[in-house]
Amino acid sequence: MRPNAALPAPSFCSILLLGAVCSGNAWAGGIFIYEAGQEGNGLANAGAAALATDPSVLMSNPAGITQLAGTQISANAQVILGDIRFSRGSANPFDGNEGGNALQYLPGASLFISHQIDDRAAVGFGMYGNFGLALNYDDDWAGRYFTQEAAVIGVSLQPTLAYKFTDDLSFGIGPRIMYGYYRTEMAINNNLLGLADRPDGQLEYKDTDVGVGVNLGVHYRVSPATQVGLAYTSKVKLQFEDKPHLRNVSNPLLNTALRRLDVDSLALDMNVPQTVLLSIAHDLDPQWKLLASLGWQDWSEFGDIAVEVDTDPAGNVSRSVDRKYKDTWHASVGAQYQATPRLRWSAGVGYDSSAVDDSDRTVDNPMGDAWRLAAGVNYQLHDGLDVHMAYTLVWLGDMDVDQTKARSGDTLSGTYRNAALHILGGGATWRF
């Protein structure tokens, strides 16, 4: 860790003890992960609640499995490759480098099963991760006192039951059990009033928890050519609690502030947001299918959990801050082309609004409006086996940051230029 001799005097006790605890989480809010390796990766979430071609539909709409015959199994894998690089502003007072690529890669996998009980009822099961990302900056970067490393990963287990009330109308319910993992690490500034040049200290916080929610869905066949799906996912509450693990903290004023805050155990309550998704799928002709989705995500409640411990030279201490998150909207359109009886192409474009305004963006939550461009292919090897591959570009563009700590007044400024994610996925579906 590099010493920080270049910092102005007030920064000696800017603790930000749990500011980084929100970093990975808010990433999920700004770019909700629709991709879980399934064929729908190639559609940018267009038609997700209406299109039922394999068991992965239970993730978007549990009612969709009533449209699947027999027993089907879909196994998938994907990797997220990021290009998230911070460029410091000219007025930035912090020393250190620019952090490197904060998100190099994140692997994932999913498994979905559906079984038709009779002409009316179906059951299914899904194991998937569609919540969470990770950030990992260089240890000695300029924003190390704001965050160095953070990860939040949510893996869901979803048993599902669906029933056809009529030949056209189906309802589905899927209890959702989410296993959450959280970890964050940040540097502690030991520089005392700018008079001492001491190596940084270190803080680490990590925990796991299990939360429960429910997915509900309705699937309606308007006509032989048109299907509509409406789905709701409830919030999932995760409660992380850990004793911050501190190393090499030698600043006496900072240690006093830590004792005043009684940080033997710090709790973080996180609400994975509730969502609503409306989708339509329409067969234009035997070859072309058009798809669209419109969605809402309740990130405003999620923002209330942000915690930031910050202190000024007078010893005044605060431990919470409103990150000013807001609800987000999603819209997407796409198409599928059945080129041959065995080969199907998919393409889609989607947009997600940002969970924060530009003025509220932070380096632990570098979120912005997200555009998705996706393409995929599905090939039927034989009657009982399909394979698929897909690629999605998530474009965030330029995102300016001007983050100031409330009490100490320390400001970190810069820009994420041409930020983007590349999501590669593939898998296979077996039908029995």
C-alpha cells in the first residue's frame, strides 16, 4: 500500500467504514443481470416473460413452463468480461494510480428443469444467478479510501408450480431462495493531519446470508400467433453482519472515532428489488417472431441501506448516507428468425435507465444508463437436443464522477470512459 503524503489535512480521518459495502450491490441495480446463459441472452430480455422455448422461462415468468411438453433440462454457462476503467480528473487531490480495469471477468452458470404433469399442470426448478457483480481496483489506486474491492453475488434456487386455468391462460408461482455473499475491502488513511507519512491500514468486511422471496407470473395466449406474459418478483431481504477486520490502523484520532462508533459488529440490510415485467411475443409468419418487453425495478428502496462512516477534524462522526437511488425502467425489442427447421437466429436491443443521477455517481457505484445489443443462435442437433450461444454488449459510455465525503469534504473526481460489459453465454437443452 502506498503512503498518502499528498492528501490535504482533513482527509486523515475520512473513514468511509462501510461505504464500499454498497459497491457491488449498486452495480446490480444499474445493470440488472438478465443474462444467465440461456437462449434468451441473444434478445436483450425482449419477450422474456412471454417466450417459452425452454425451462429458463421460469426465471422470467414461472407460468411459462405450462407451454413446455414432457421433461426438459437446460444447462448453461456464461462469463462477463468488463472494461471499467477510471481516469482521474486534473483537480484530484489523491495520489496513486487510476485503478486499472475494475471488472475483468465474472463467470456464472445456471440449470433449469421443467416437467409436464398433465395437460394442465407443470412443475420446474431453477438454479441461477441474475443479481450481482464485482469490482476490484488496484490496491494503491487514487480512490483506495473509498473502495478497493467489493463483491456481492446472489444465487437463487426456485422450485416452480404452474397451472393452466384454460387452454390459453396460465398462472405460475416460484418461491425464490437466494444465497447471498458479500465482501468488501478498502484502505484506511493513517496520515495524521498531514504531519506523518504512514502506510495505509486496511479494512475487510464479509458475510453470507439467505433470503426468501417469490416469483409470480401470468401467461396468456391472445391468439395462435400472439402470447403475452406478466411477471412479478418480490424483494428479497439479505442481512449481512460482520465485525470489520482492521489491520495496521495507527492513526490515533481515527481509532478514537472507531471506538465511539462501537464497530464490534456492523449490520447491513439489503433489499434485492422487487420487479415487474410485461412481455409480448408475436409470430409475424412461420419464420419471423417479434418480441418486446417493458419492466420496472424498485431500486429506490435499495438505496436507503447505504452506510458511510465519515468524520471531520472536530471528531464529529456519521455512519449513514442516502445514496439517492431511484427506480429504474427497462425496455427492449427483438426478433427471432427460423432460418431452417433446425437453425434459429436471435437479436435484440434493450435500454435500462440509471439508478442514480449523474451528480450522485460514486466510484463504488459507477452506474449509468445501460444499452444492450445482443445476438444469438440456436441449433437443433436432433429431436431431443438443442445447443445455443449468445453475445451481449452492455454499453455504459462515459460516466463522470465527483464524489465528496460529507464531513471531511474530501473529493475524488474523474471519469469512466467508454465503460462496457461483454457477456458470452451458451448451453444446451435436452427434451424427453
